[in-house]
Amino acid sequence: MWGDKTWRRRRILKRARVSEDLWRQALSGLALLRRLSSEEHARLRELALLFVHEKTFEGAHGLVLTDRMRLGIALQASLPILNLGLDWYDGWVAVIVYPAGFVPVREYTDAAGVVHRSRHPLSGESWLRGPVILSWTDVANAGAIDGYNLVIHEFAHKLDMRNGAANGMPPLHRGMSVRAWTEAFSRAYADFQARLRRGEATAIDPYGAEAPEEFFAVLSELFFETPLAIKQTYPEVYRQLGLFYRQDPGGRAAHPGL
């Protein structure tokens, strides 16, 4: 017997009406989705429809969000959970979209009790049990397969936060090894930082060296955008990401779908 949530979602999908023209518009600028099989596309569309229904989208600073914009974000956000399910995004509801980068003001108190304010420009942000915040300028540039995808980056943080504050290790599935994950990522993270110190060119965004949670989010972008960059450089990390996301984008790359 179906649970209430399953029944409700089936009802939503049965009643959902999205024109084929709108689907084509939303998909047209997302080359990374062309690698999916027809069956994967069908499941991704269902996830995206449910995502749009269950999350709220808010435009900031006067940005007016269209159905195409919402659907484009939802499709990218649904890719990491294609084989995990929408429940992995439970516990929060809002997606806030700024026209471009934003500069939040942060306050903190130092050891001497002095309150400081900091301002750092951002293109995206994920809050624990709070919203995902995105810059539309960066989202709109997601068409090229270049290893950079703001939506996947921020939603990787959301997955990481499923077991508390982001730390670079999301809740692993039964049968996955915490030790194997930790060893693979720790070795790769140390090696990546050493390469940057030596001034070596790398296909991995240097921002990944900021913290283990950023390393996980940056590598998640690469996993779906340019998977061979990880598979060739850090094969054990690629294996762990494949086990977690239950996908093999590197295997899809040579066999594009729609």
C-alpha cells in the first residue's frame, strides 16, 4: 500500500501539465542532460516536476522568475538525486534567485569580544535547514560543459548537510565504507592542495581547496559535467562518488542519450 507522500506525488504527476515546448526550452541549454538515456530523462522530468511543486522559488532584487527558469533549475537540481529520490531534499523549501552575484553581510565576534562585519561576494549559498541561494547570471551560463555548475554545487552542499553541517561527507548508503570514503577524499584533498602550492594547472576549480566540504561540492560538479577529469586523476574518489550518487556519468559520456 502506498504511503501518503507517494500517493500525493503520483497525483501531482498525473495532474501536472507542462508543454513540450517549455520542456524543450528548459533542456536546450543543458548539454550535460543529453547524455541521459530515454528512461533517465523520463525519471528526471518527473523529479523536476515534483521539485517545482514542493519547493518555493523566490526572485530577489526585482528578478522575475519564469516557468522556464524554475524548470531549468529544477532539472539541474534533480540530476544528483536521479537515483536517490526527492526525499534527499527534505527539510527545507526555498530556492532564492538573485539577478547576479550577491554580497551578504556577516557578523562575528572575535576572542576579545569585538564584533566584526565582513562582506564577501558570492554566486551561491546553501543554508543548513534553510534556503538555497543562487545567482541567475551563473545559473544561466550552465549550458557549456566546462566543469562548473552552480546548481549542482549548491545542491551537493544540501546533500552533505543531510547529517548535520557540511563537512565533505554526506550520509553514506548501507554497504558504503566510511573509511574508504575518508581515505579516498583525504588523500585526494591533500594531493590537490599540494598541486596548487606547486602552481600546477588543474581541471579542478581551486576553490575546492578552501575546505573539505567545498572539495566535495566542486568534485560533484565535475562528476556530472566532466567526469573523466576525476576518473583519471582521482579514480578512488570517482568510485566513491559513483557509489553515493548511484550513477556513472563517465560511462555515459561515450554513449550520449537524447
